[in-house]
Amino acid sequence: METYTDVLLVTANVGSLFDNVSEIQREWLKELYKTIHSYKPQFIALHFQEVGGKDYMVNMGHADSFFRCIESSEEMKDFDRVCIYVDNQFQAEDRFTALGSMYFIHKTLKNIFQYDFNVKDFKAVSGLNKYVGSLDGVTTVEKEKFPKNFWPDFKWSRKGFMRTRWIIHNQGLDLVNVHLFHDASNLIACNSSPSIYSANRKNALRYVINRISDNCHTPLPFFVFGDFNFRLDTLSLVQHLSTSADVQRVMKDSSNEVEKIICEEKDNDHQVLLHIEEKLFAYLHQAVFREDNGKALLQYDKEVAAFHDVIREEDIKFPPSYPYSEEYTKPTQYMNTRCPAWCDRILMSHTAQEFITNRTGDSEKSVVYNTVGPNVCMGDHKPVFLFFGLKTNDH
């Protein structure tokens, strides 16, 4: 008999929640619980990136209360098995990823097993399993920071991935929490198409996929979800936005390095249409990123295309997930620091996609891919979720 287990996957870069804790966090949690309440999943996976925020040495202390808050909340009381992994060990520079993953199993769900990478076998899950620290000796999770040579210009980064493996009603799955490299400079991102940053992300994602598909452990259908930092192809986008403008590159005095790019409208009193600096991307008509969910810009979202041989994604029908204003009163405004982009994604292997196809004749239970808290300030990233019925066969 074909049965379905309702699954909710959520990815959220939570850096903002730690940099100004009290303001956003309460509303943020409320929106998360609202989503859980409206879909009533039996299995929930929450993948967090940038736990502790940018100033993690100061703010990592808040992380513990954030996780405890979710785990002990009234909303989660019917989930009687919980697995939590938080890498908060920033002292271990060569290993620290600032990733946190939480998994909740509803009391109605039987037959859940989790993989032990040490003994290479699945074991039944029971009770609360909480691991906070370096995670080095924890056998039910695999964690890796990207090798230094992946990102030559950086003195140091927290980027990496963390994976757990599950059997839900005899269907095996890999769930991978990932954080890829960002665009360090808008100006450098404009230099070539695809940009150097996009090439770095491509290498890192290929590395993750190869690692989870190697034969060290029997490969399983997988979901990779996190902050991929995918950006729109900046050069072709800027060319498109400035077709009818005068483009001017302002150089730094001493060198022949570009300091800013300014596009002025030819007629309209030379109004500045677009102003780009290392950490500034100010476009006059910001609404284009929001109207019709930014659909017109999807053609510049090219980074997943390189992986179509192994990866699928549901259609994107939500506006770019980053960089939203962190001001409480401007929940749908973008900041002018970066070009808005779909950084936060939920990708899956072709084999995983086969299990989540829409149920026949049950329109209420279709697959949903969307953002959490579209009209509430959630920090600079809107969390992204995927809800689906996992097709499982009961023997």
C-alpha cells in the first residue's frame, strides 16, 4: 500500500537573529510555528547557517537559548523524538562551520531510524538527542568545513556542510545542511560572466555532491538545503538594467582599480539608475525584485543549471530571499548592499524528486516551495521551506 509521510524542510540563515536578539527573534519563531501549524508535518528538518551571527565570539551564548526555545516550545510538544546538532565551537578555527540542524519526529510517526556513520548502520531514534559543541565525536552526523584552497582570497571562512541520514518508513534519505561562499565584492562580481565567486560555489557544491555520493556509505536519495549564496549573474543583469543608460566606471586615484560603477539615465536629468560599489548595489526601481516574485530576474539565476545532471529543484515562485532590511518596520524592503538573489534553496537528487511527486487527487497536499514570514521582518534572509508527502511503501 502506498502511504505518505508529511515532511517539512526549512533552511534559514539566522545570523541576524543573534546580532539584534530581542527584536526579531520572537516574531521569527512565531512565523516558523505558523508554518508548522498550517502544514502539520510529521517529520521536520530545520537547517540553520551562521549560528551565533557575524559577531559569534560575543553572541554564541544566545545560540543555546535559541535552540532550547524551539525544542521546549508548546508548538513542538507532540514531537517526541528530537535530534539537534549545533557546531558552536568557534575556538576550533580549522573545523568551525556555525551550522545547526534540528530534526523533529511526531509521535504518530513510527519506524524512524538514523544512520550511525561509525558502525555504518541505522538505529532506531528515541527521546532527545542533543549535541552542542565541536561534534567531532558524534557518530550520527558528518561535518566538514571546506578546504582552505577552495577560497584563496579569504583569510578564513565558516563555510561547510553537515549531513545526517534517515530511514522514514523504509525510505532512506540523506539530509545535508550547506553554507557556500558569498560574493565578497559587487564590483568583482561584475567582472566576468559567470563570476569568480560563482565558480567557487560551483566547486564547493560539486565537492559536497561527490562526498555524499561516494561509496564510503551506500548512496541514498538526498536533499541539500541551506544558504548556497547563489547570486544572479551580475554582469549580464547590470548590462540588462543599464541598456538605456550611460555607464561610468570611477577609478581609485592611485591605481587602475574600479571604485564604483554609476549608471545614469540618458534623458531624465541624468538620474542615477544604478550605483555599485564593493558593498553597495543601489538600483532605482527596487520593485522589480519583488513584483511577480521577481520572475523577470529568474533568467539570471544560473548557478543551479550546472548541476542539472544530479540535482532538481521545485519551481521558484517567491521573491529573492536575500538581502532583506533588518529594520523591523520594513519587512519586504531589500537593503542596498547586494543585488537581491535567491540564496536560500532546497535542492534534491533526481531520485529524491521521484518520492515527492504530488499525490493523485489530493489537491490540499501538494508540494509547496516558499518563504517563511514573507510580510514579517525575519532578518536579512527569509527562511525557505519545502513541504511534501514522502511516498513510502508499507510492507
